[in-house]
Amino acid sequence: MVNALPTLVLVILLHFYLKQMFFKPLDKVLKERYDATQGAQKQAEDAVARANQKAAECEEALRQARGEIYREQEQARLAWRQQQARELEEMRQEASARLKGAKEEIASAAEIERQSLAAGTEALAVQIFRRITEGRAA
């Protein structure tokens, strides 16, 4: 057992020496490597989060732009409908005025024809009366 004591002391000293000279630096390098890996991973996650936020902002801006375009289209469509309604009303009024003028013209022509017919009828009646009276007198 006494012979094993120097070996035990050497193993213990070797343990502390290896721990101090090999394992601590190795642990330090592994920790730095882990931190660097985790840091890069965190940076990547942050970049993805920023990209997602930027994409959401772009989508919101696009949605607002579409809404504005739809509103402008609706306003243009409404203005076009109002213009069509005004033009249609103007055409109706113009057609109504033409129809009224045509009716007055027809009524005037009919009155002239009635008067002419009445005058012609009276002259014809006189001629008929004369022939009838001439036929009795003869």
C-alpha cells in the first residue's frame, strides 16, 4: 500500500495539472465557441425577426396603397356615373324640347290645313250649290 502512495500522489498531481493546463483552456475554447454559435444563431434570429417585421410593414403599405387605389377608382366611377346621368338628363330635355317643337309644328300645320280645308270646303259647297241650282233652273 505504501508503494501505491507515490502513484496515487502522481495521479492526483496529474489530475490537477491536466485540469489546469488542458481542460480549463479546452472548456474556455468550447465556451467561446458555444457563445459564438449561440450569438450567430441569435443574430440570425434577430435578422429573421427584422425581415418579418419589414415584410409586415411592406404588406401593410401595399394594403393601404390598394385601398387608396380602390377608393380612387370608386370616386372615378361615381364621377363617371354622375356625368352620364347629367348627359342623359340633357339628352332627355333636348329630346323633350324637340318633341314639343315638333308637336307645335304639327299642330300649326294641322291648323293651317284645317283652315285651308275649311276654305276649300266652303268654295266646294258653293260650287255644288250652284250646280244643283243651275240644274234645277235648266
